Amino acid sequence: MNIYQKQILQAQQEITKLKGNQFDKRDILSQTLQYFDQQQDNSSDDLRYVLSSVRDSIDNRLIELQSLIEEKRAQMSTLFDDMKEVGYRLRASFHHDGKSGTGHYWAYIWVEPSEESLLEDIPSEGGWFKFCDASVTAATAEDILNDPVPPFSFMYVSDALPKFSKEQLFDCIPDTLKEFINSDNELFAKEIHARDHPMEDTALISTATTSDDDIGFTEKMSTDSAHLVDSSTTFPDDSSAGTAVNQGQTEEMDGSEMHVSSFYDSSARRKEHVNSKIIEVSNYPSDDYRLLKSFETFLARAQNPLNLEHLYLFYSSENEDGSIVVDEEASKQDVELKPIWKEYIAYLKIGEMVTEALSYFVKQEFSRAIQGLLDTKRSEATWKTQIMLDTDVSIAYTGLETLSFYPIILKYGKKCLQILNENAFKKALNAAYTNRGLEEAIRIAYQAQTIIGPDNISEDSLYQSLGQLWFSLTEKRTDLTESQGDLLNTLIMVHLEGQSNGIHTGSRSDSPTPEQEEDEDDIIVWQKYRQLCIESDMLLDSLSSE
């Protein structure tokens, strides 16, 4: 069923793209052909043939897709005919949020009206109920269908099965199990009573005096760092609990000393620095080199004030001039910071990819540069998807969504596409290299769709110019062979259809292999990235002025 539905949806999407969003592409092609017919110019016969072939191809494909939709719908309508011989009814739908480790289950279960005495907390009329932990609420069939999480399992019950009363089911339970259940219920009742009537000598709990500003952070620190502090640890009269915890923590990690600056003895000043840092970094461009330069800056952009304060409290010191120095290396093993360190390392790897792509751009190796930029965009999209699926990270670090190398990819990717497309056209003008030029142009068209993006294709002037250049090929080459004409038809179809047939940018094996130059290992990624951005801008200005 799901396969058929997916095929129908794909066919409908392709139909929409073939027809066009605002204007029907077939109408545009027909009007263009009418215009050439009115001109009565024989020199445009080849172009009219190409346009007519494209229109006919669209018409034929639309007919095929519509037939496919009708065929799949017919198959769906008879899919379960062989299962109707025996009566089965849906009686439970099981759901899971799909998250590993902390996943959550719930279920919709049908309760027969005849079982009114089976469960005392369910109304006698029966029906659908949602069971979620200790919560049991009435539900409808629409609730099941509209649940945002699809079920992973169904339970069907045969109509031929006999129905049992509560007394009959109770008689089937072994006496030993009954005794265990009764004993467990008694213990549970005692626990409830103890909770509702606490003993007087445990009612008062001694708490340390804490300022209002420090309450939230101290509670979090005490739970997360308790395992790092021995129960026998004593705090000097002139030191704070936070400092003592930090000392225990650094001894547990590597035995090195960490000095918490007096600047951070004041919670108000610490929080003020956190807020100012987040505001400062939020104004950086999404592809700024400083986001690659330091974990502190990356964490500030991720917009988690509590963990940034944690970083400053445990891993920073203050210089004589008042500047703050963060020991980022020591913070890597911190339990609280490990999740965001993982994302920072992933971000650095993407930064290395875009840096490598820029190095090819500066060398004017545009084919390798465009493939590197494509790989960067693909990797960034994968990284963003993983963050979105990990709700713990996406909720805790909302600022990660604002990070993107897309401005760099688009800026230099467009120039690569323009140069490569012009070179392919020059090849196509040469009879000895026509096929190669057309094949390269098709690949470039798909690459352009990926670089620019499907939402911007229709309004992007560069993408339009890439296709328009090839409309003039038949005017300059009147001796195209049949196979070359087919390649040209395919190229025009690609530009007209956008992504209707998917994007084909080559496999990862097509990506360039990084070539390390001498002393390159000694250059930090952010430094190389910043320098290559400057050099790429200079080259871009030079190419644009030619």
C-alpha cells in the first residue's frame, strides 16, 4: 500500500513540474512555435524541430504518468480482496517516536463494549482509547489516522475468536500470580501513603544559601558534577561551592589545575559576559571564519547560555588586562559539553570541505571546485538533518540552524557554472567535440539545480542564461547528427523541467581528492579558510571584469 501511495505521489509531483507552476510549459512551447511559424524563416527549422520534440515529449510523459496513477489506484482498490475471506478487525495500533535510548511508546487499543467490567476506569460504552504511560484517554479512529507518528505495528483480531467475561479471564490467572499482584498493590499503597504523609523529622531539609541568580545554575551543576566530587570533600570558608566542584572535576579529568577567575565569582558579571558574547556572535555572517576559529564562539552561536556559562565557570581564566582565556582542549571531556563538541567537530569537517573547494577555485580548476562545493552542500544538509532528528540537540542549541556555508557555495558555485557552461558550449561548436560539450552541459545543468536550489531556479537569472545559451546552438551548428540532436533535446528538457527527473550530480567518488601542499598541515583550517575567501574574492572580481 505504501509503495503504491509513494508511486502515485511521485507521479503527481512530476506532473506538476512538467506542467509548470504558473504557466503551462506546453503552452509556452506552442506559442514559441507559432511565433516562428509566423516568421516563415527556414533558418529556424532546426530550432522549431527541437521545441516541437520537447513539447511532444512532455505530452507523452504526462499521458504515461496519468496512466500510471490510474493503474496504481486500481491495484490499491483490489489489494486486500484475498484477505476479506476471513473476518478480522483492527484492535490495536502501536506507536514509537523512533528515538534511540530515550524512545517513547504509546498505543491505541479498542475496548469491546461487552467488557465494561473488565477495566473499571474505562467507560462502559467501550471504543478506542489511547494508552500513554499512566494516562488513558478516549480516542477516535480519526485520532489514530491523524497521529503525526505512523504506527510500527497493528494488531488484528479474528471475528471467530470467542469472547470472555472478566470472571472467566480471572479464573485463568494462576494463584501465585494473584498473590504477587495483591502484595505489590499493598506495597504501592504504602508508598503513596508515605508520600502524602511525610515524617516530621524529614520534613525540613537543610539547604545552602544561594543567590537568586545562581539557583538555576547551582542545581544543574550539583546534579551533573556530583559524581566528580568525593562525599568527603570539604569546602574552605573562603571559596565557593562552584570552585570546589571545579577543582574536583579537573582532578578527575587530567590532574591539571584550573583557575577560576575572580571575575566569575560574581554570577551577575558572568551572566552579563555570556549575554554580550551571544549577542556579539549572533551578528556574525553564517559563514564567518570566526565560527571555525573557536569552540567558544561556536557555542555562543548555538545559543545555549547555560552551557556557555558552564564553559566560562570551569574552563576559563582572566588575564591581567581583563581578557578571558578559555581552555577549550580541557572542555572536550566535559559530560555537559560533549554533545555540542560533537557538532563542532562535524562543523569543522564541513569547513575543511569548503576550504578545499575554494583552493580549487583559486587555482581556476573549476570542475573540481564545483564538485567540492556540491559535496559541501550535501554534507551540510546531512548534518542539519541529523540535528533536526536529534530533538535533544535541536532544542538545546537552536542557533545551529543559522550556520551555513551556502552563501559561499552559491557565490563561487555560480561563477564556476557560468565558466564551465561557456566552455562546454565552445566544445559543442567544434564538430570533433560536440558530443562531449553537450554531455558536459547536461551535467552542469543538474549541478546548477543543486547549487541554486529548486525554490530559486525559476527566478534565478544565471540559471536562465545557462539554458538560453544553448538555444542558439542550432543557429551556429546546422549539421547536428541525430544523436547530437537527442542530447540537445535532453539538455533543453533538463532546463525546462528543473528537478522533475531528480538531480544527478555524480557520486561521491567523483569528488576531488585533496592534495596537500608543503607546510599545509601547519595551517589551521580557519586561517586557510579566511585567506582563501580573500583570494577567491580577488579572482571573482578579476573574472567579472573580463
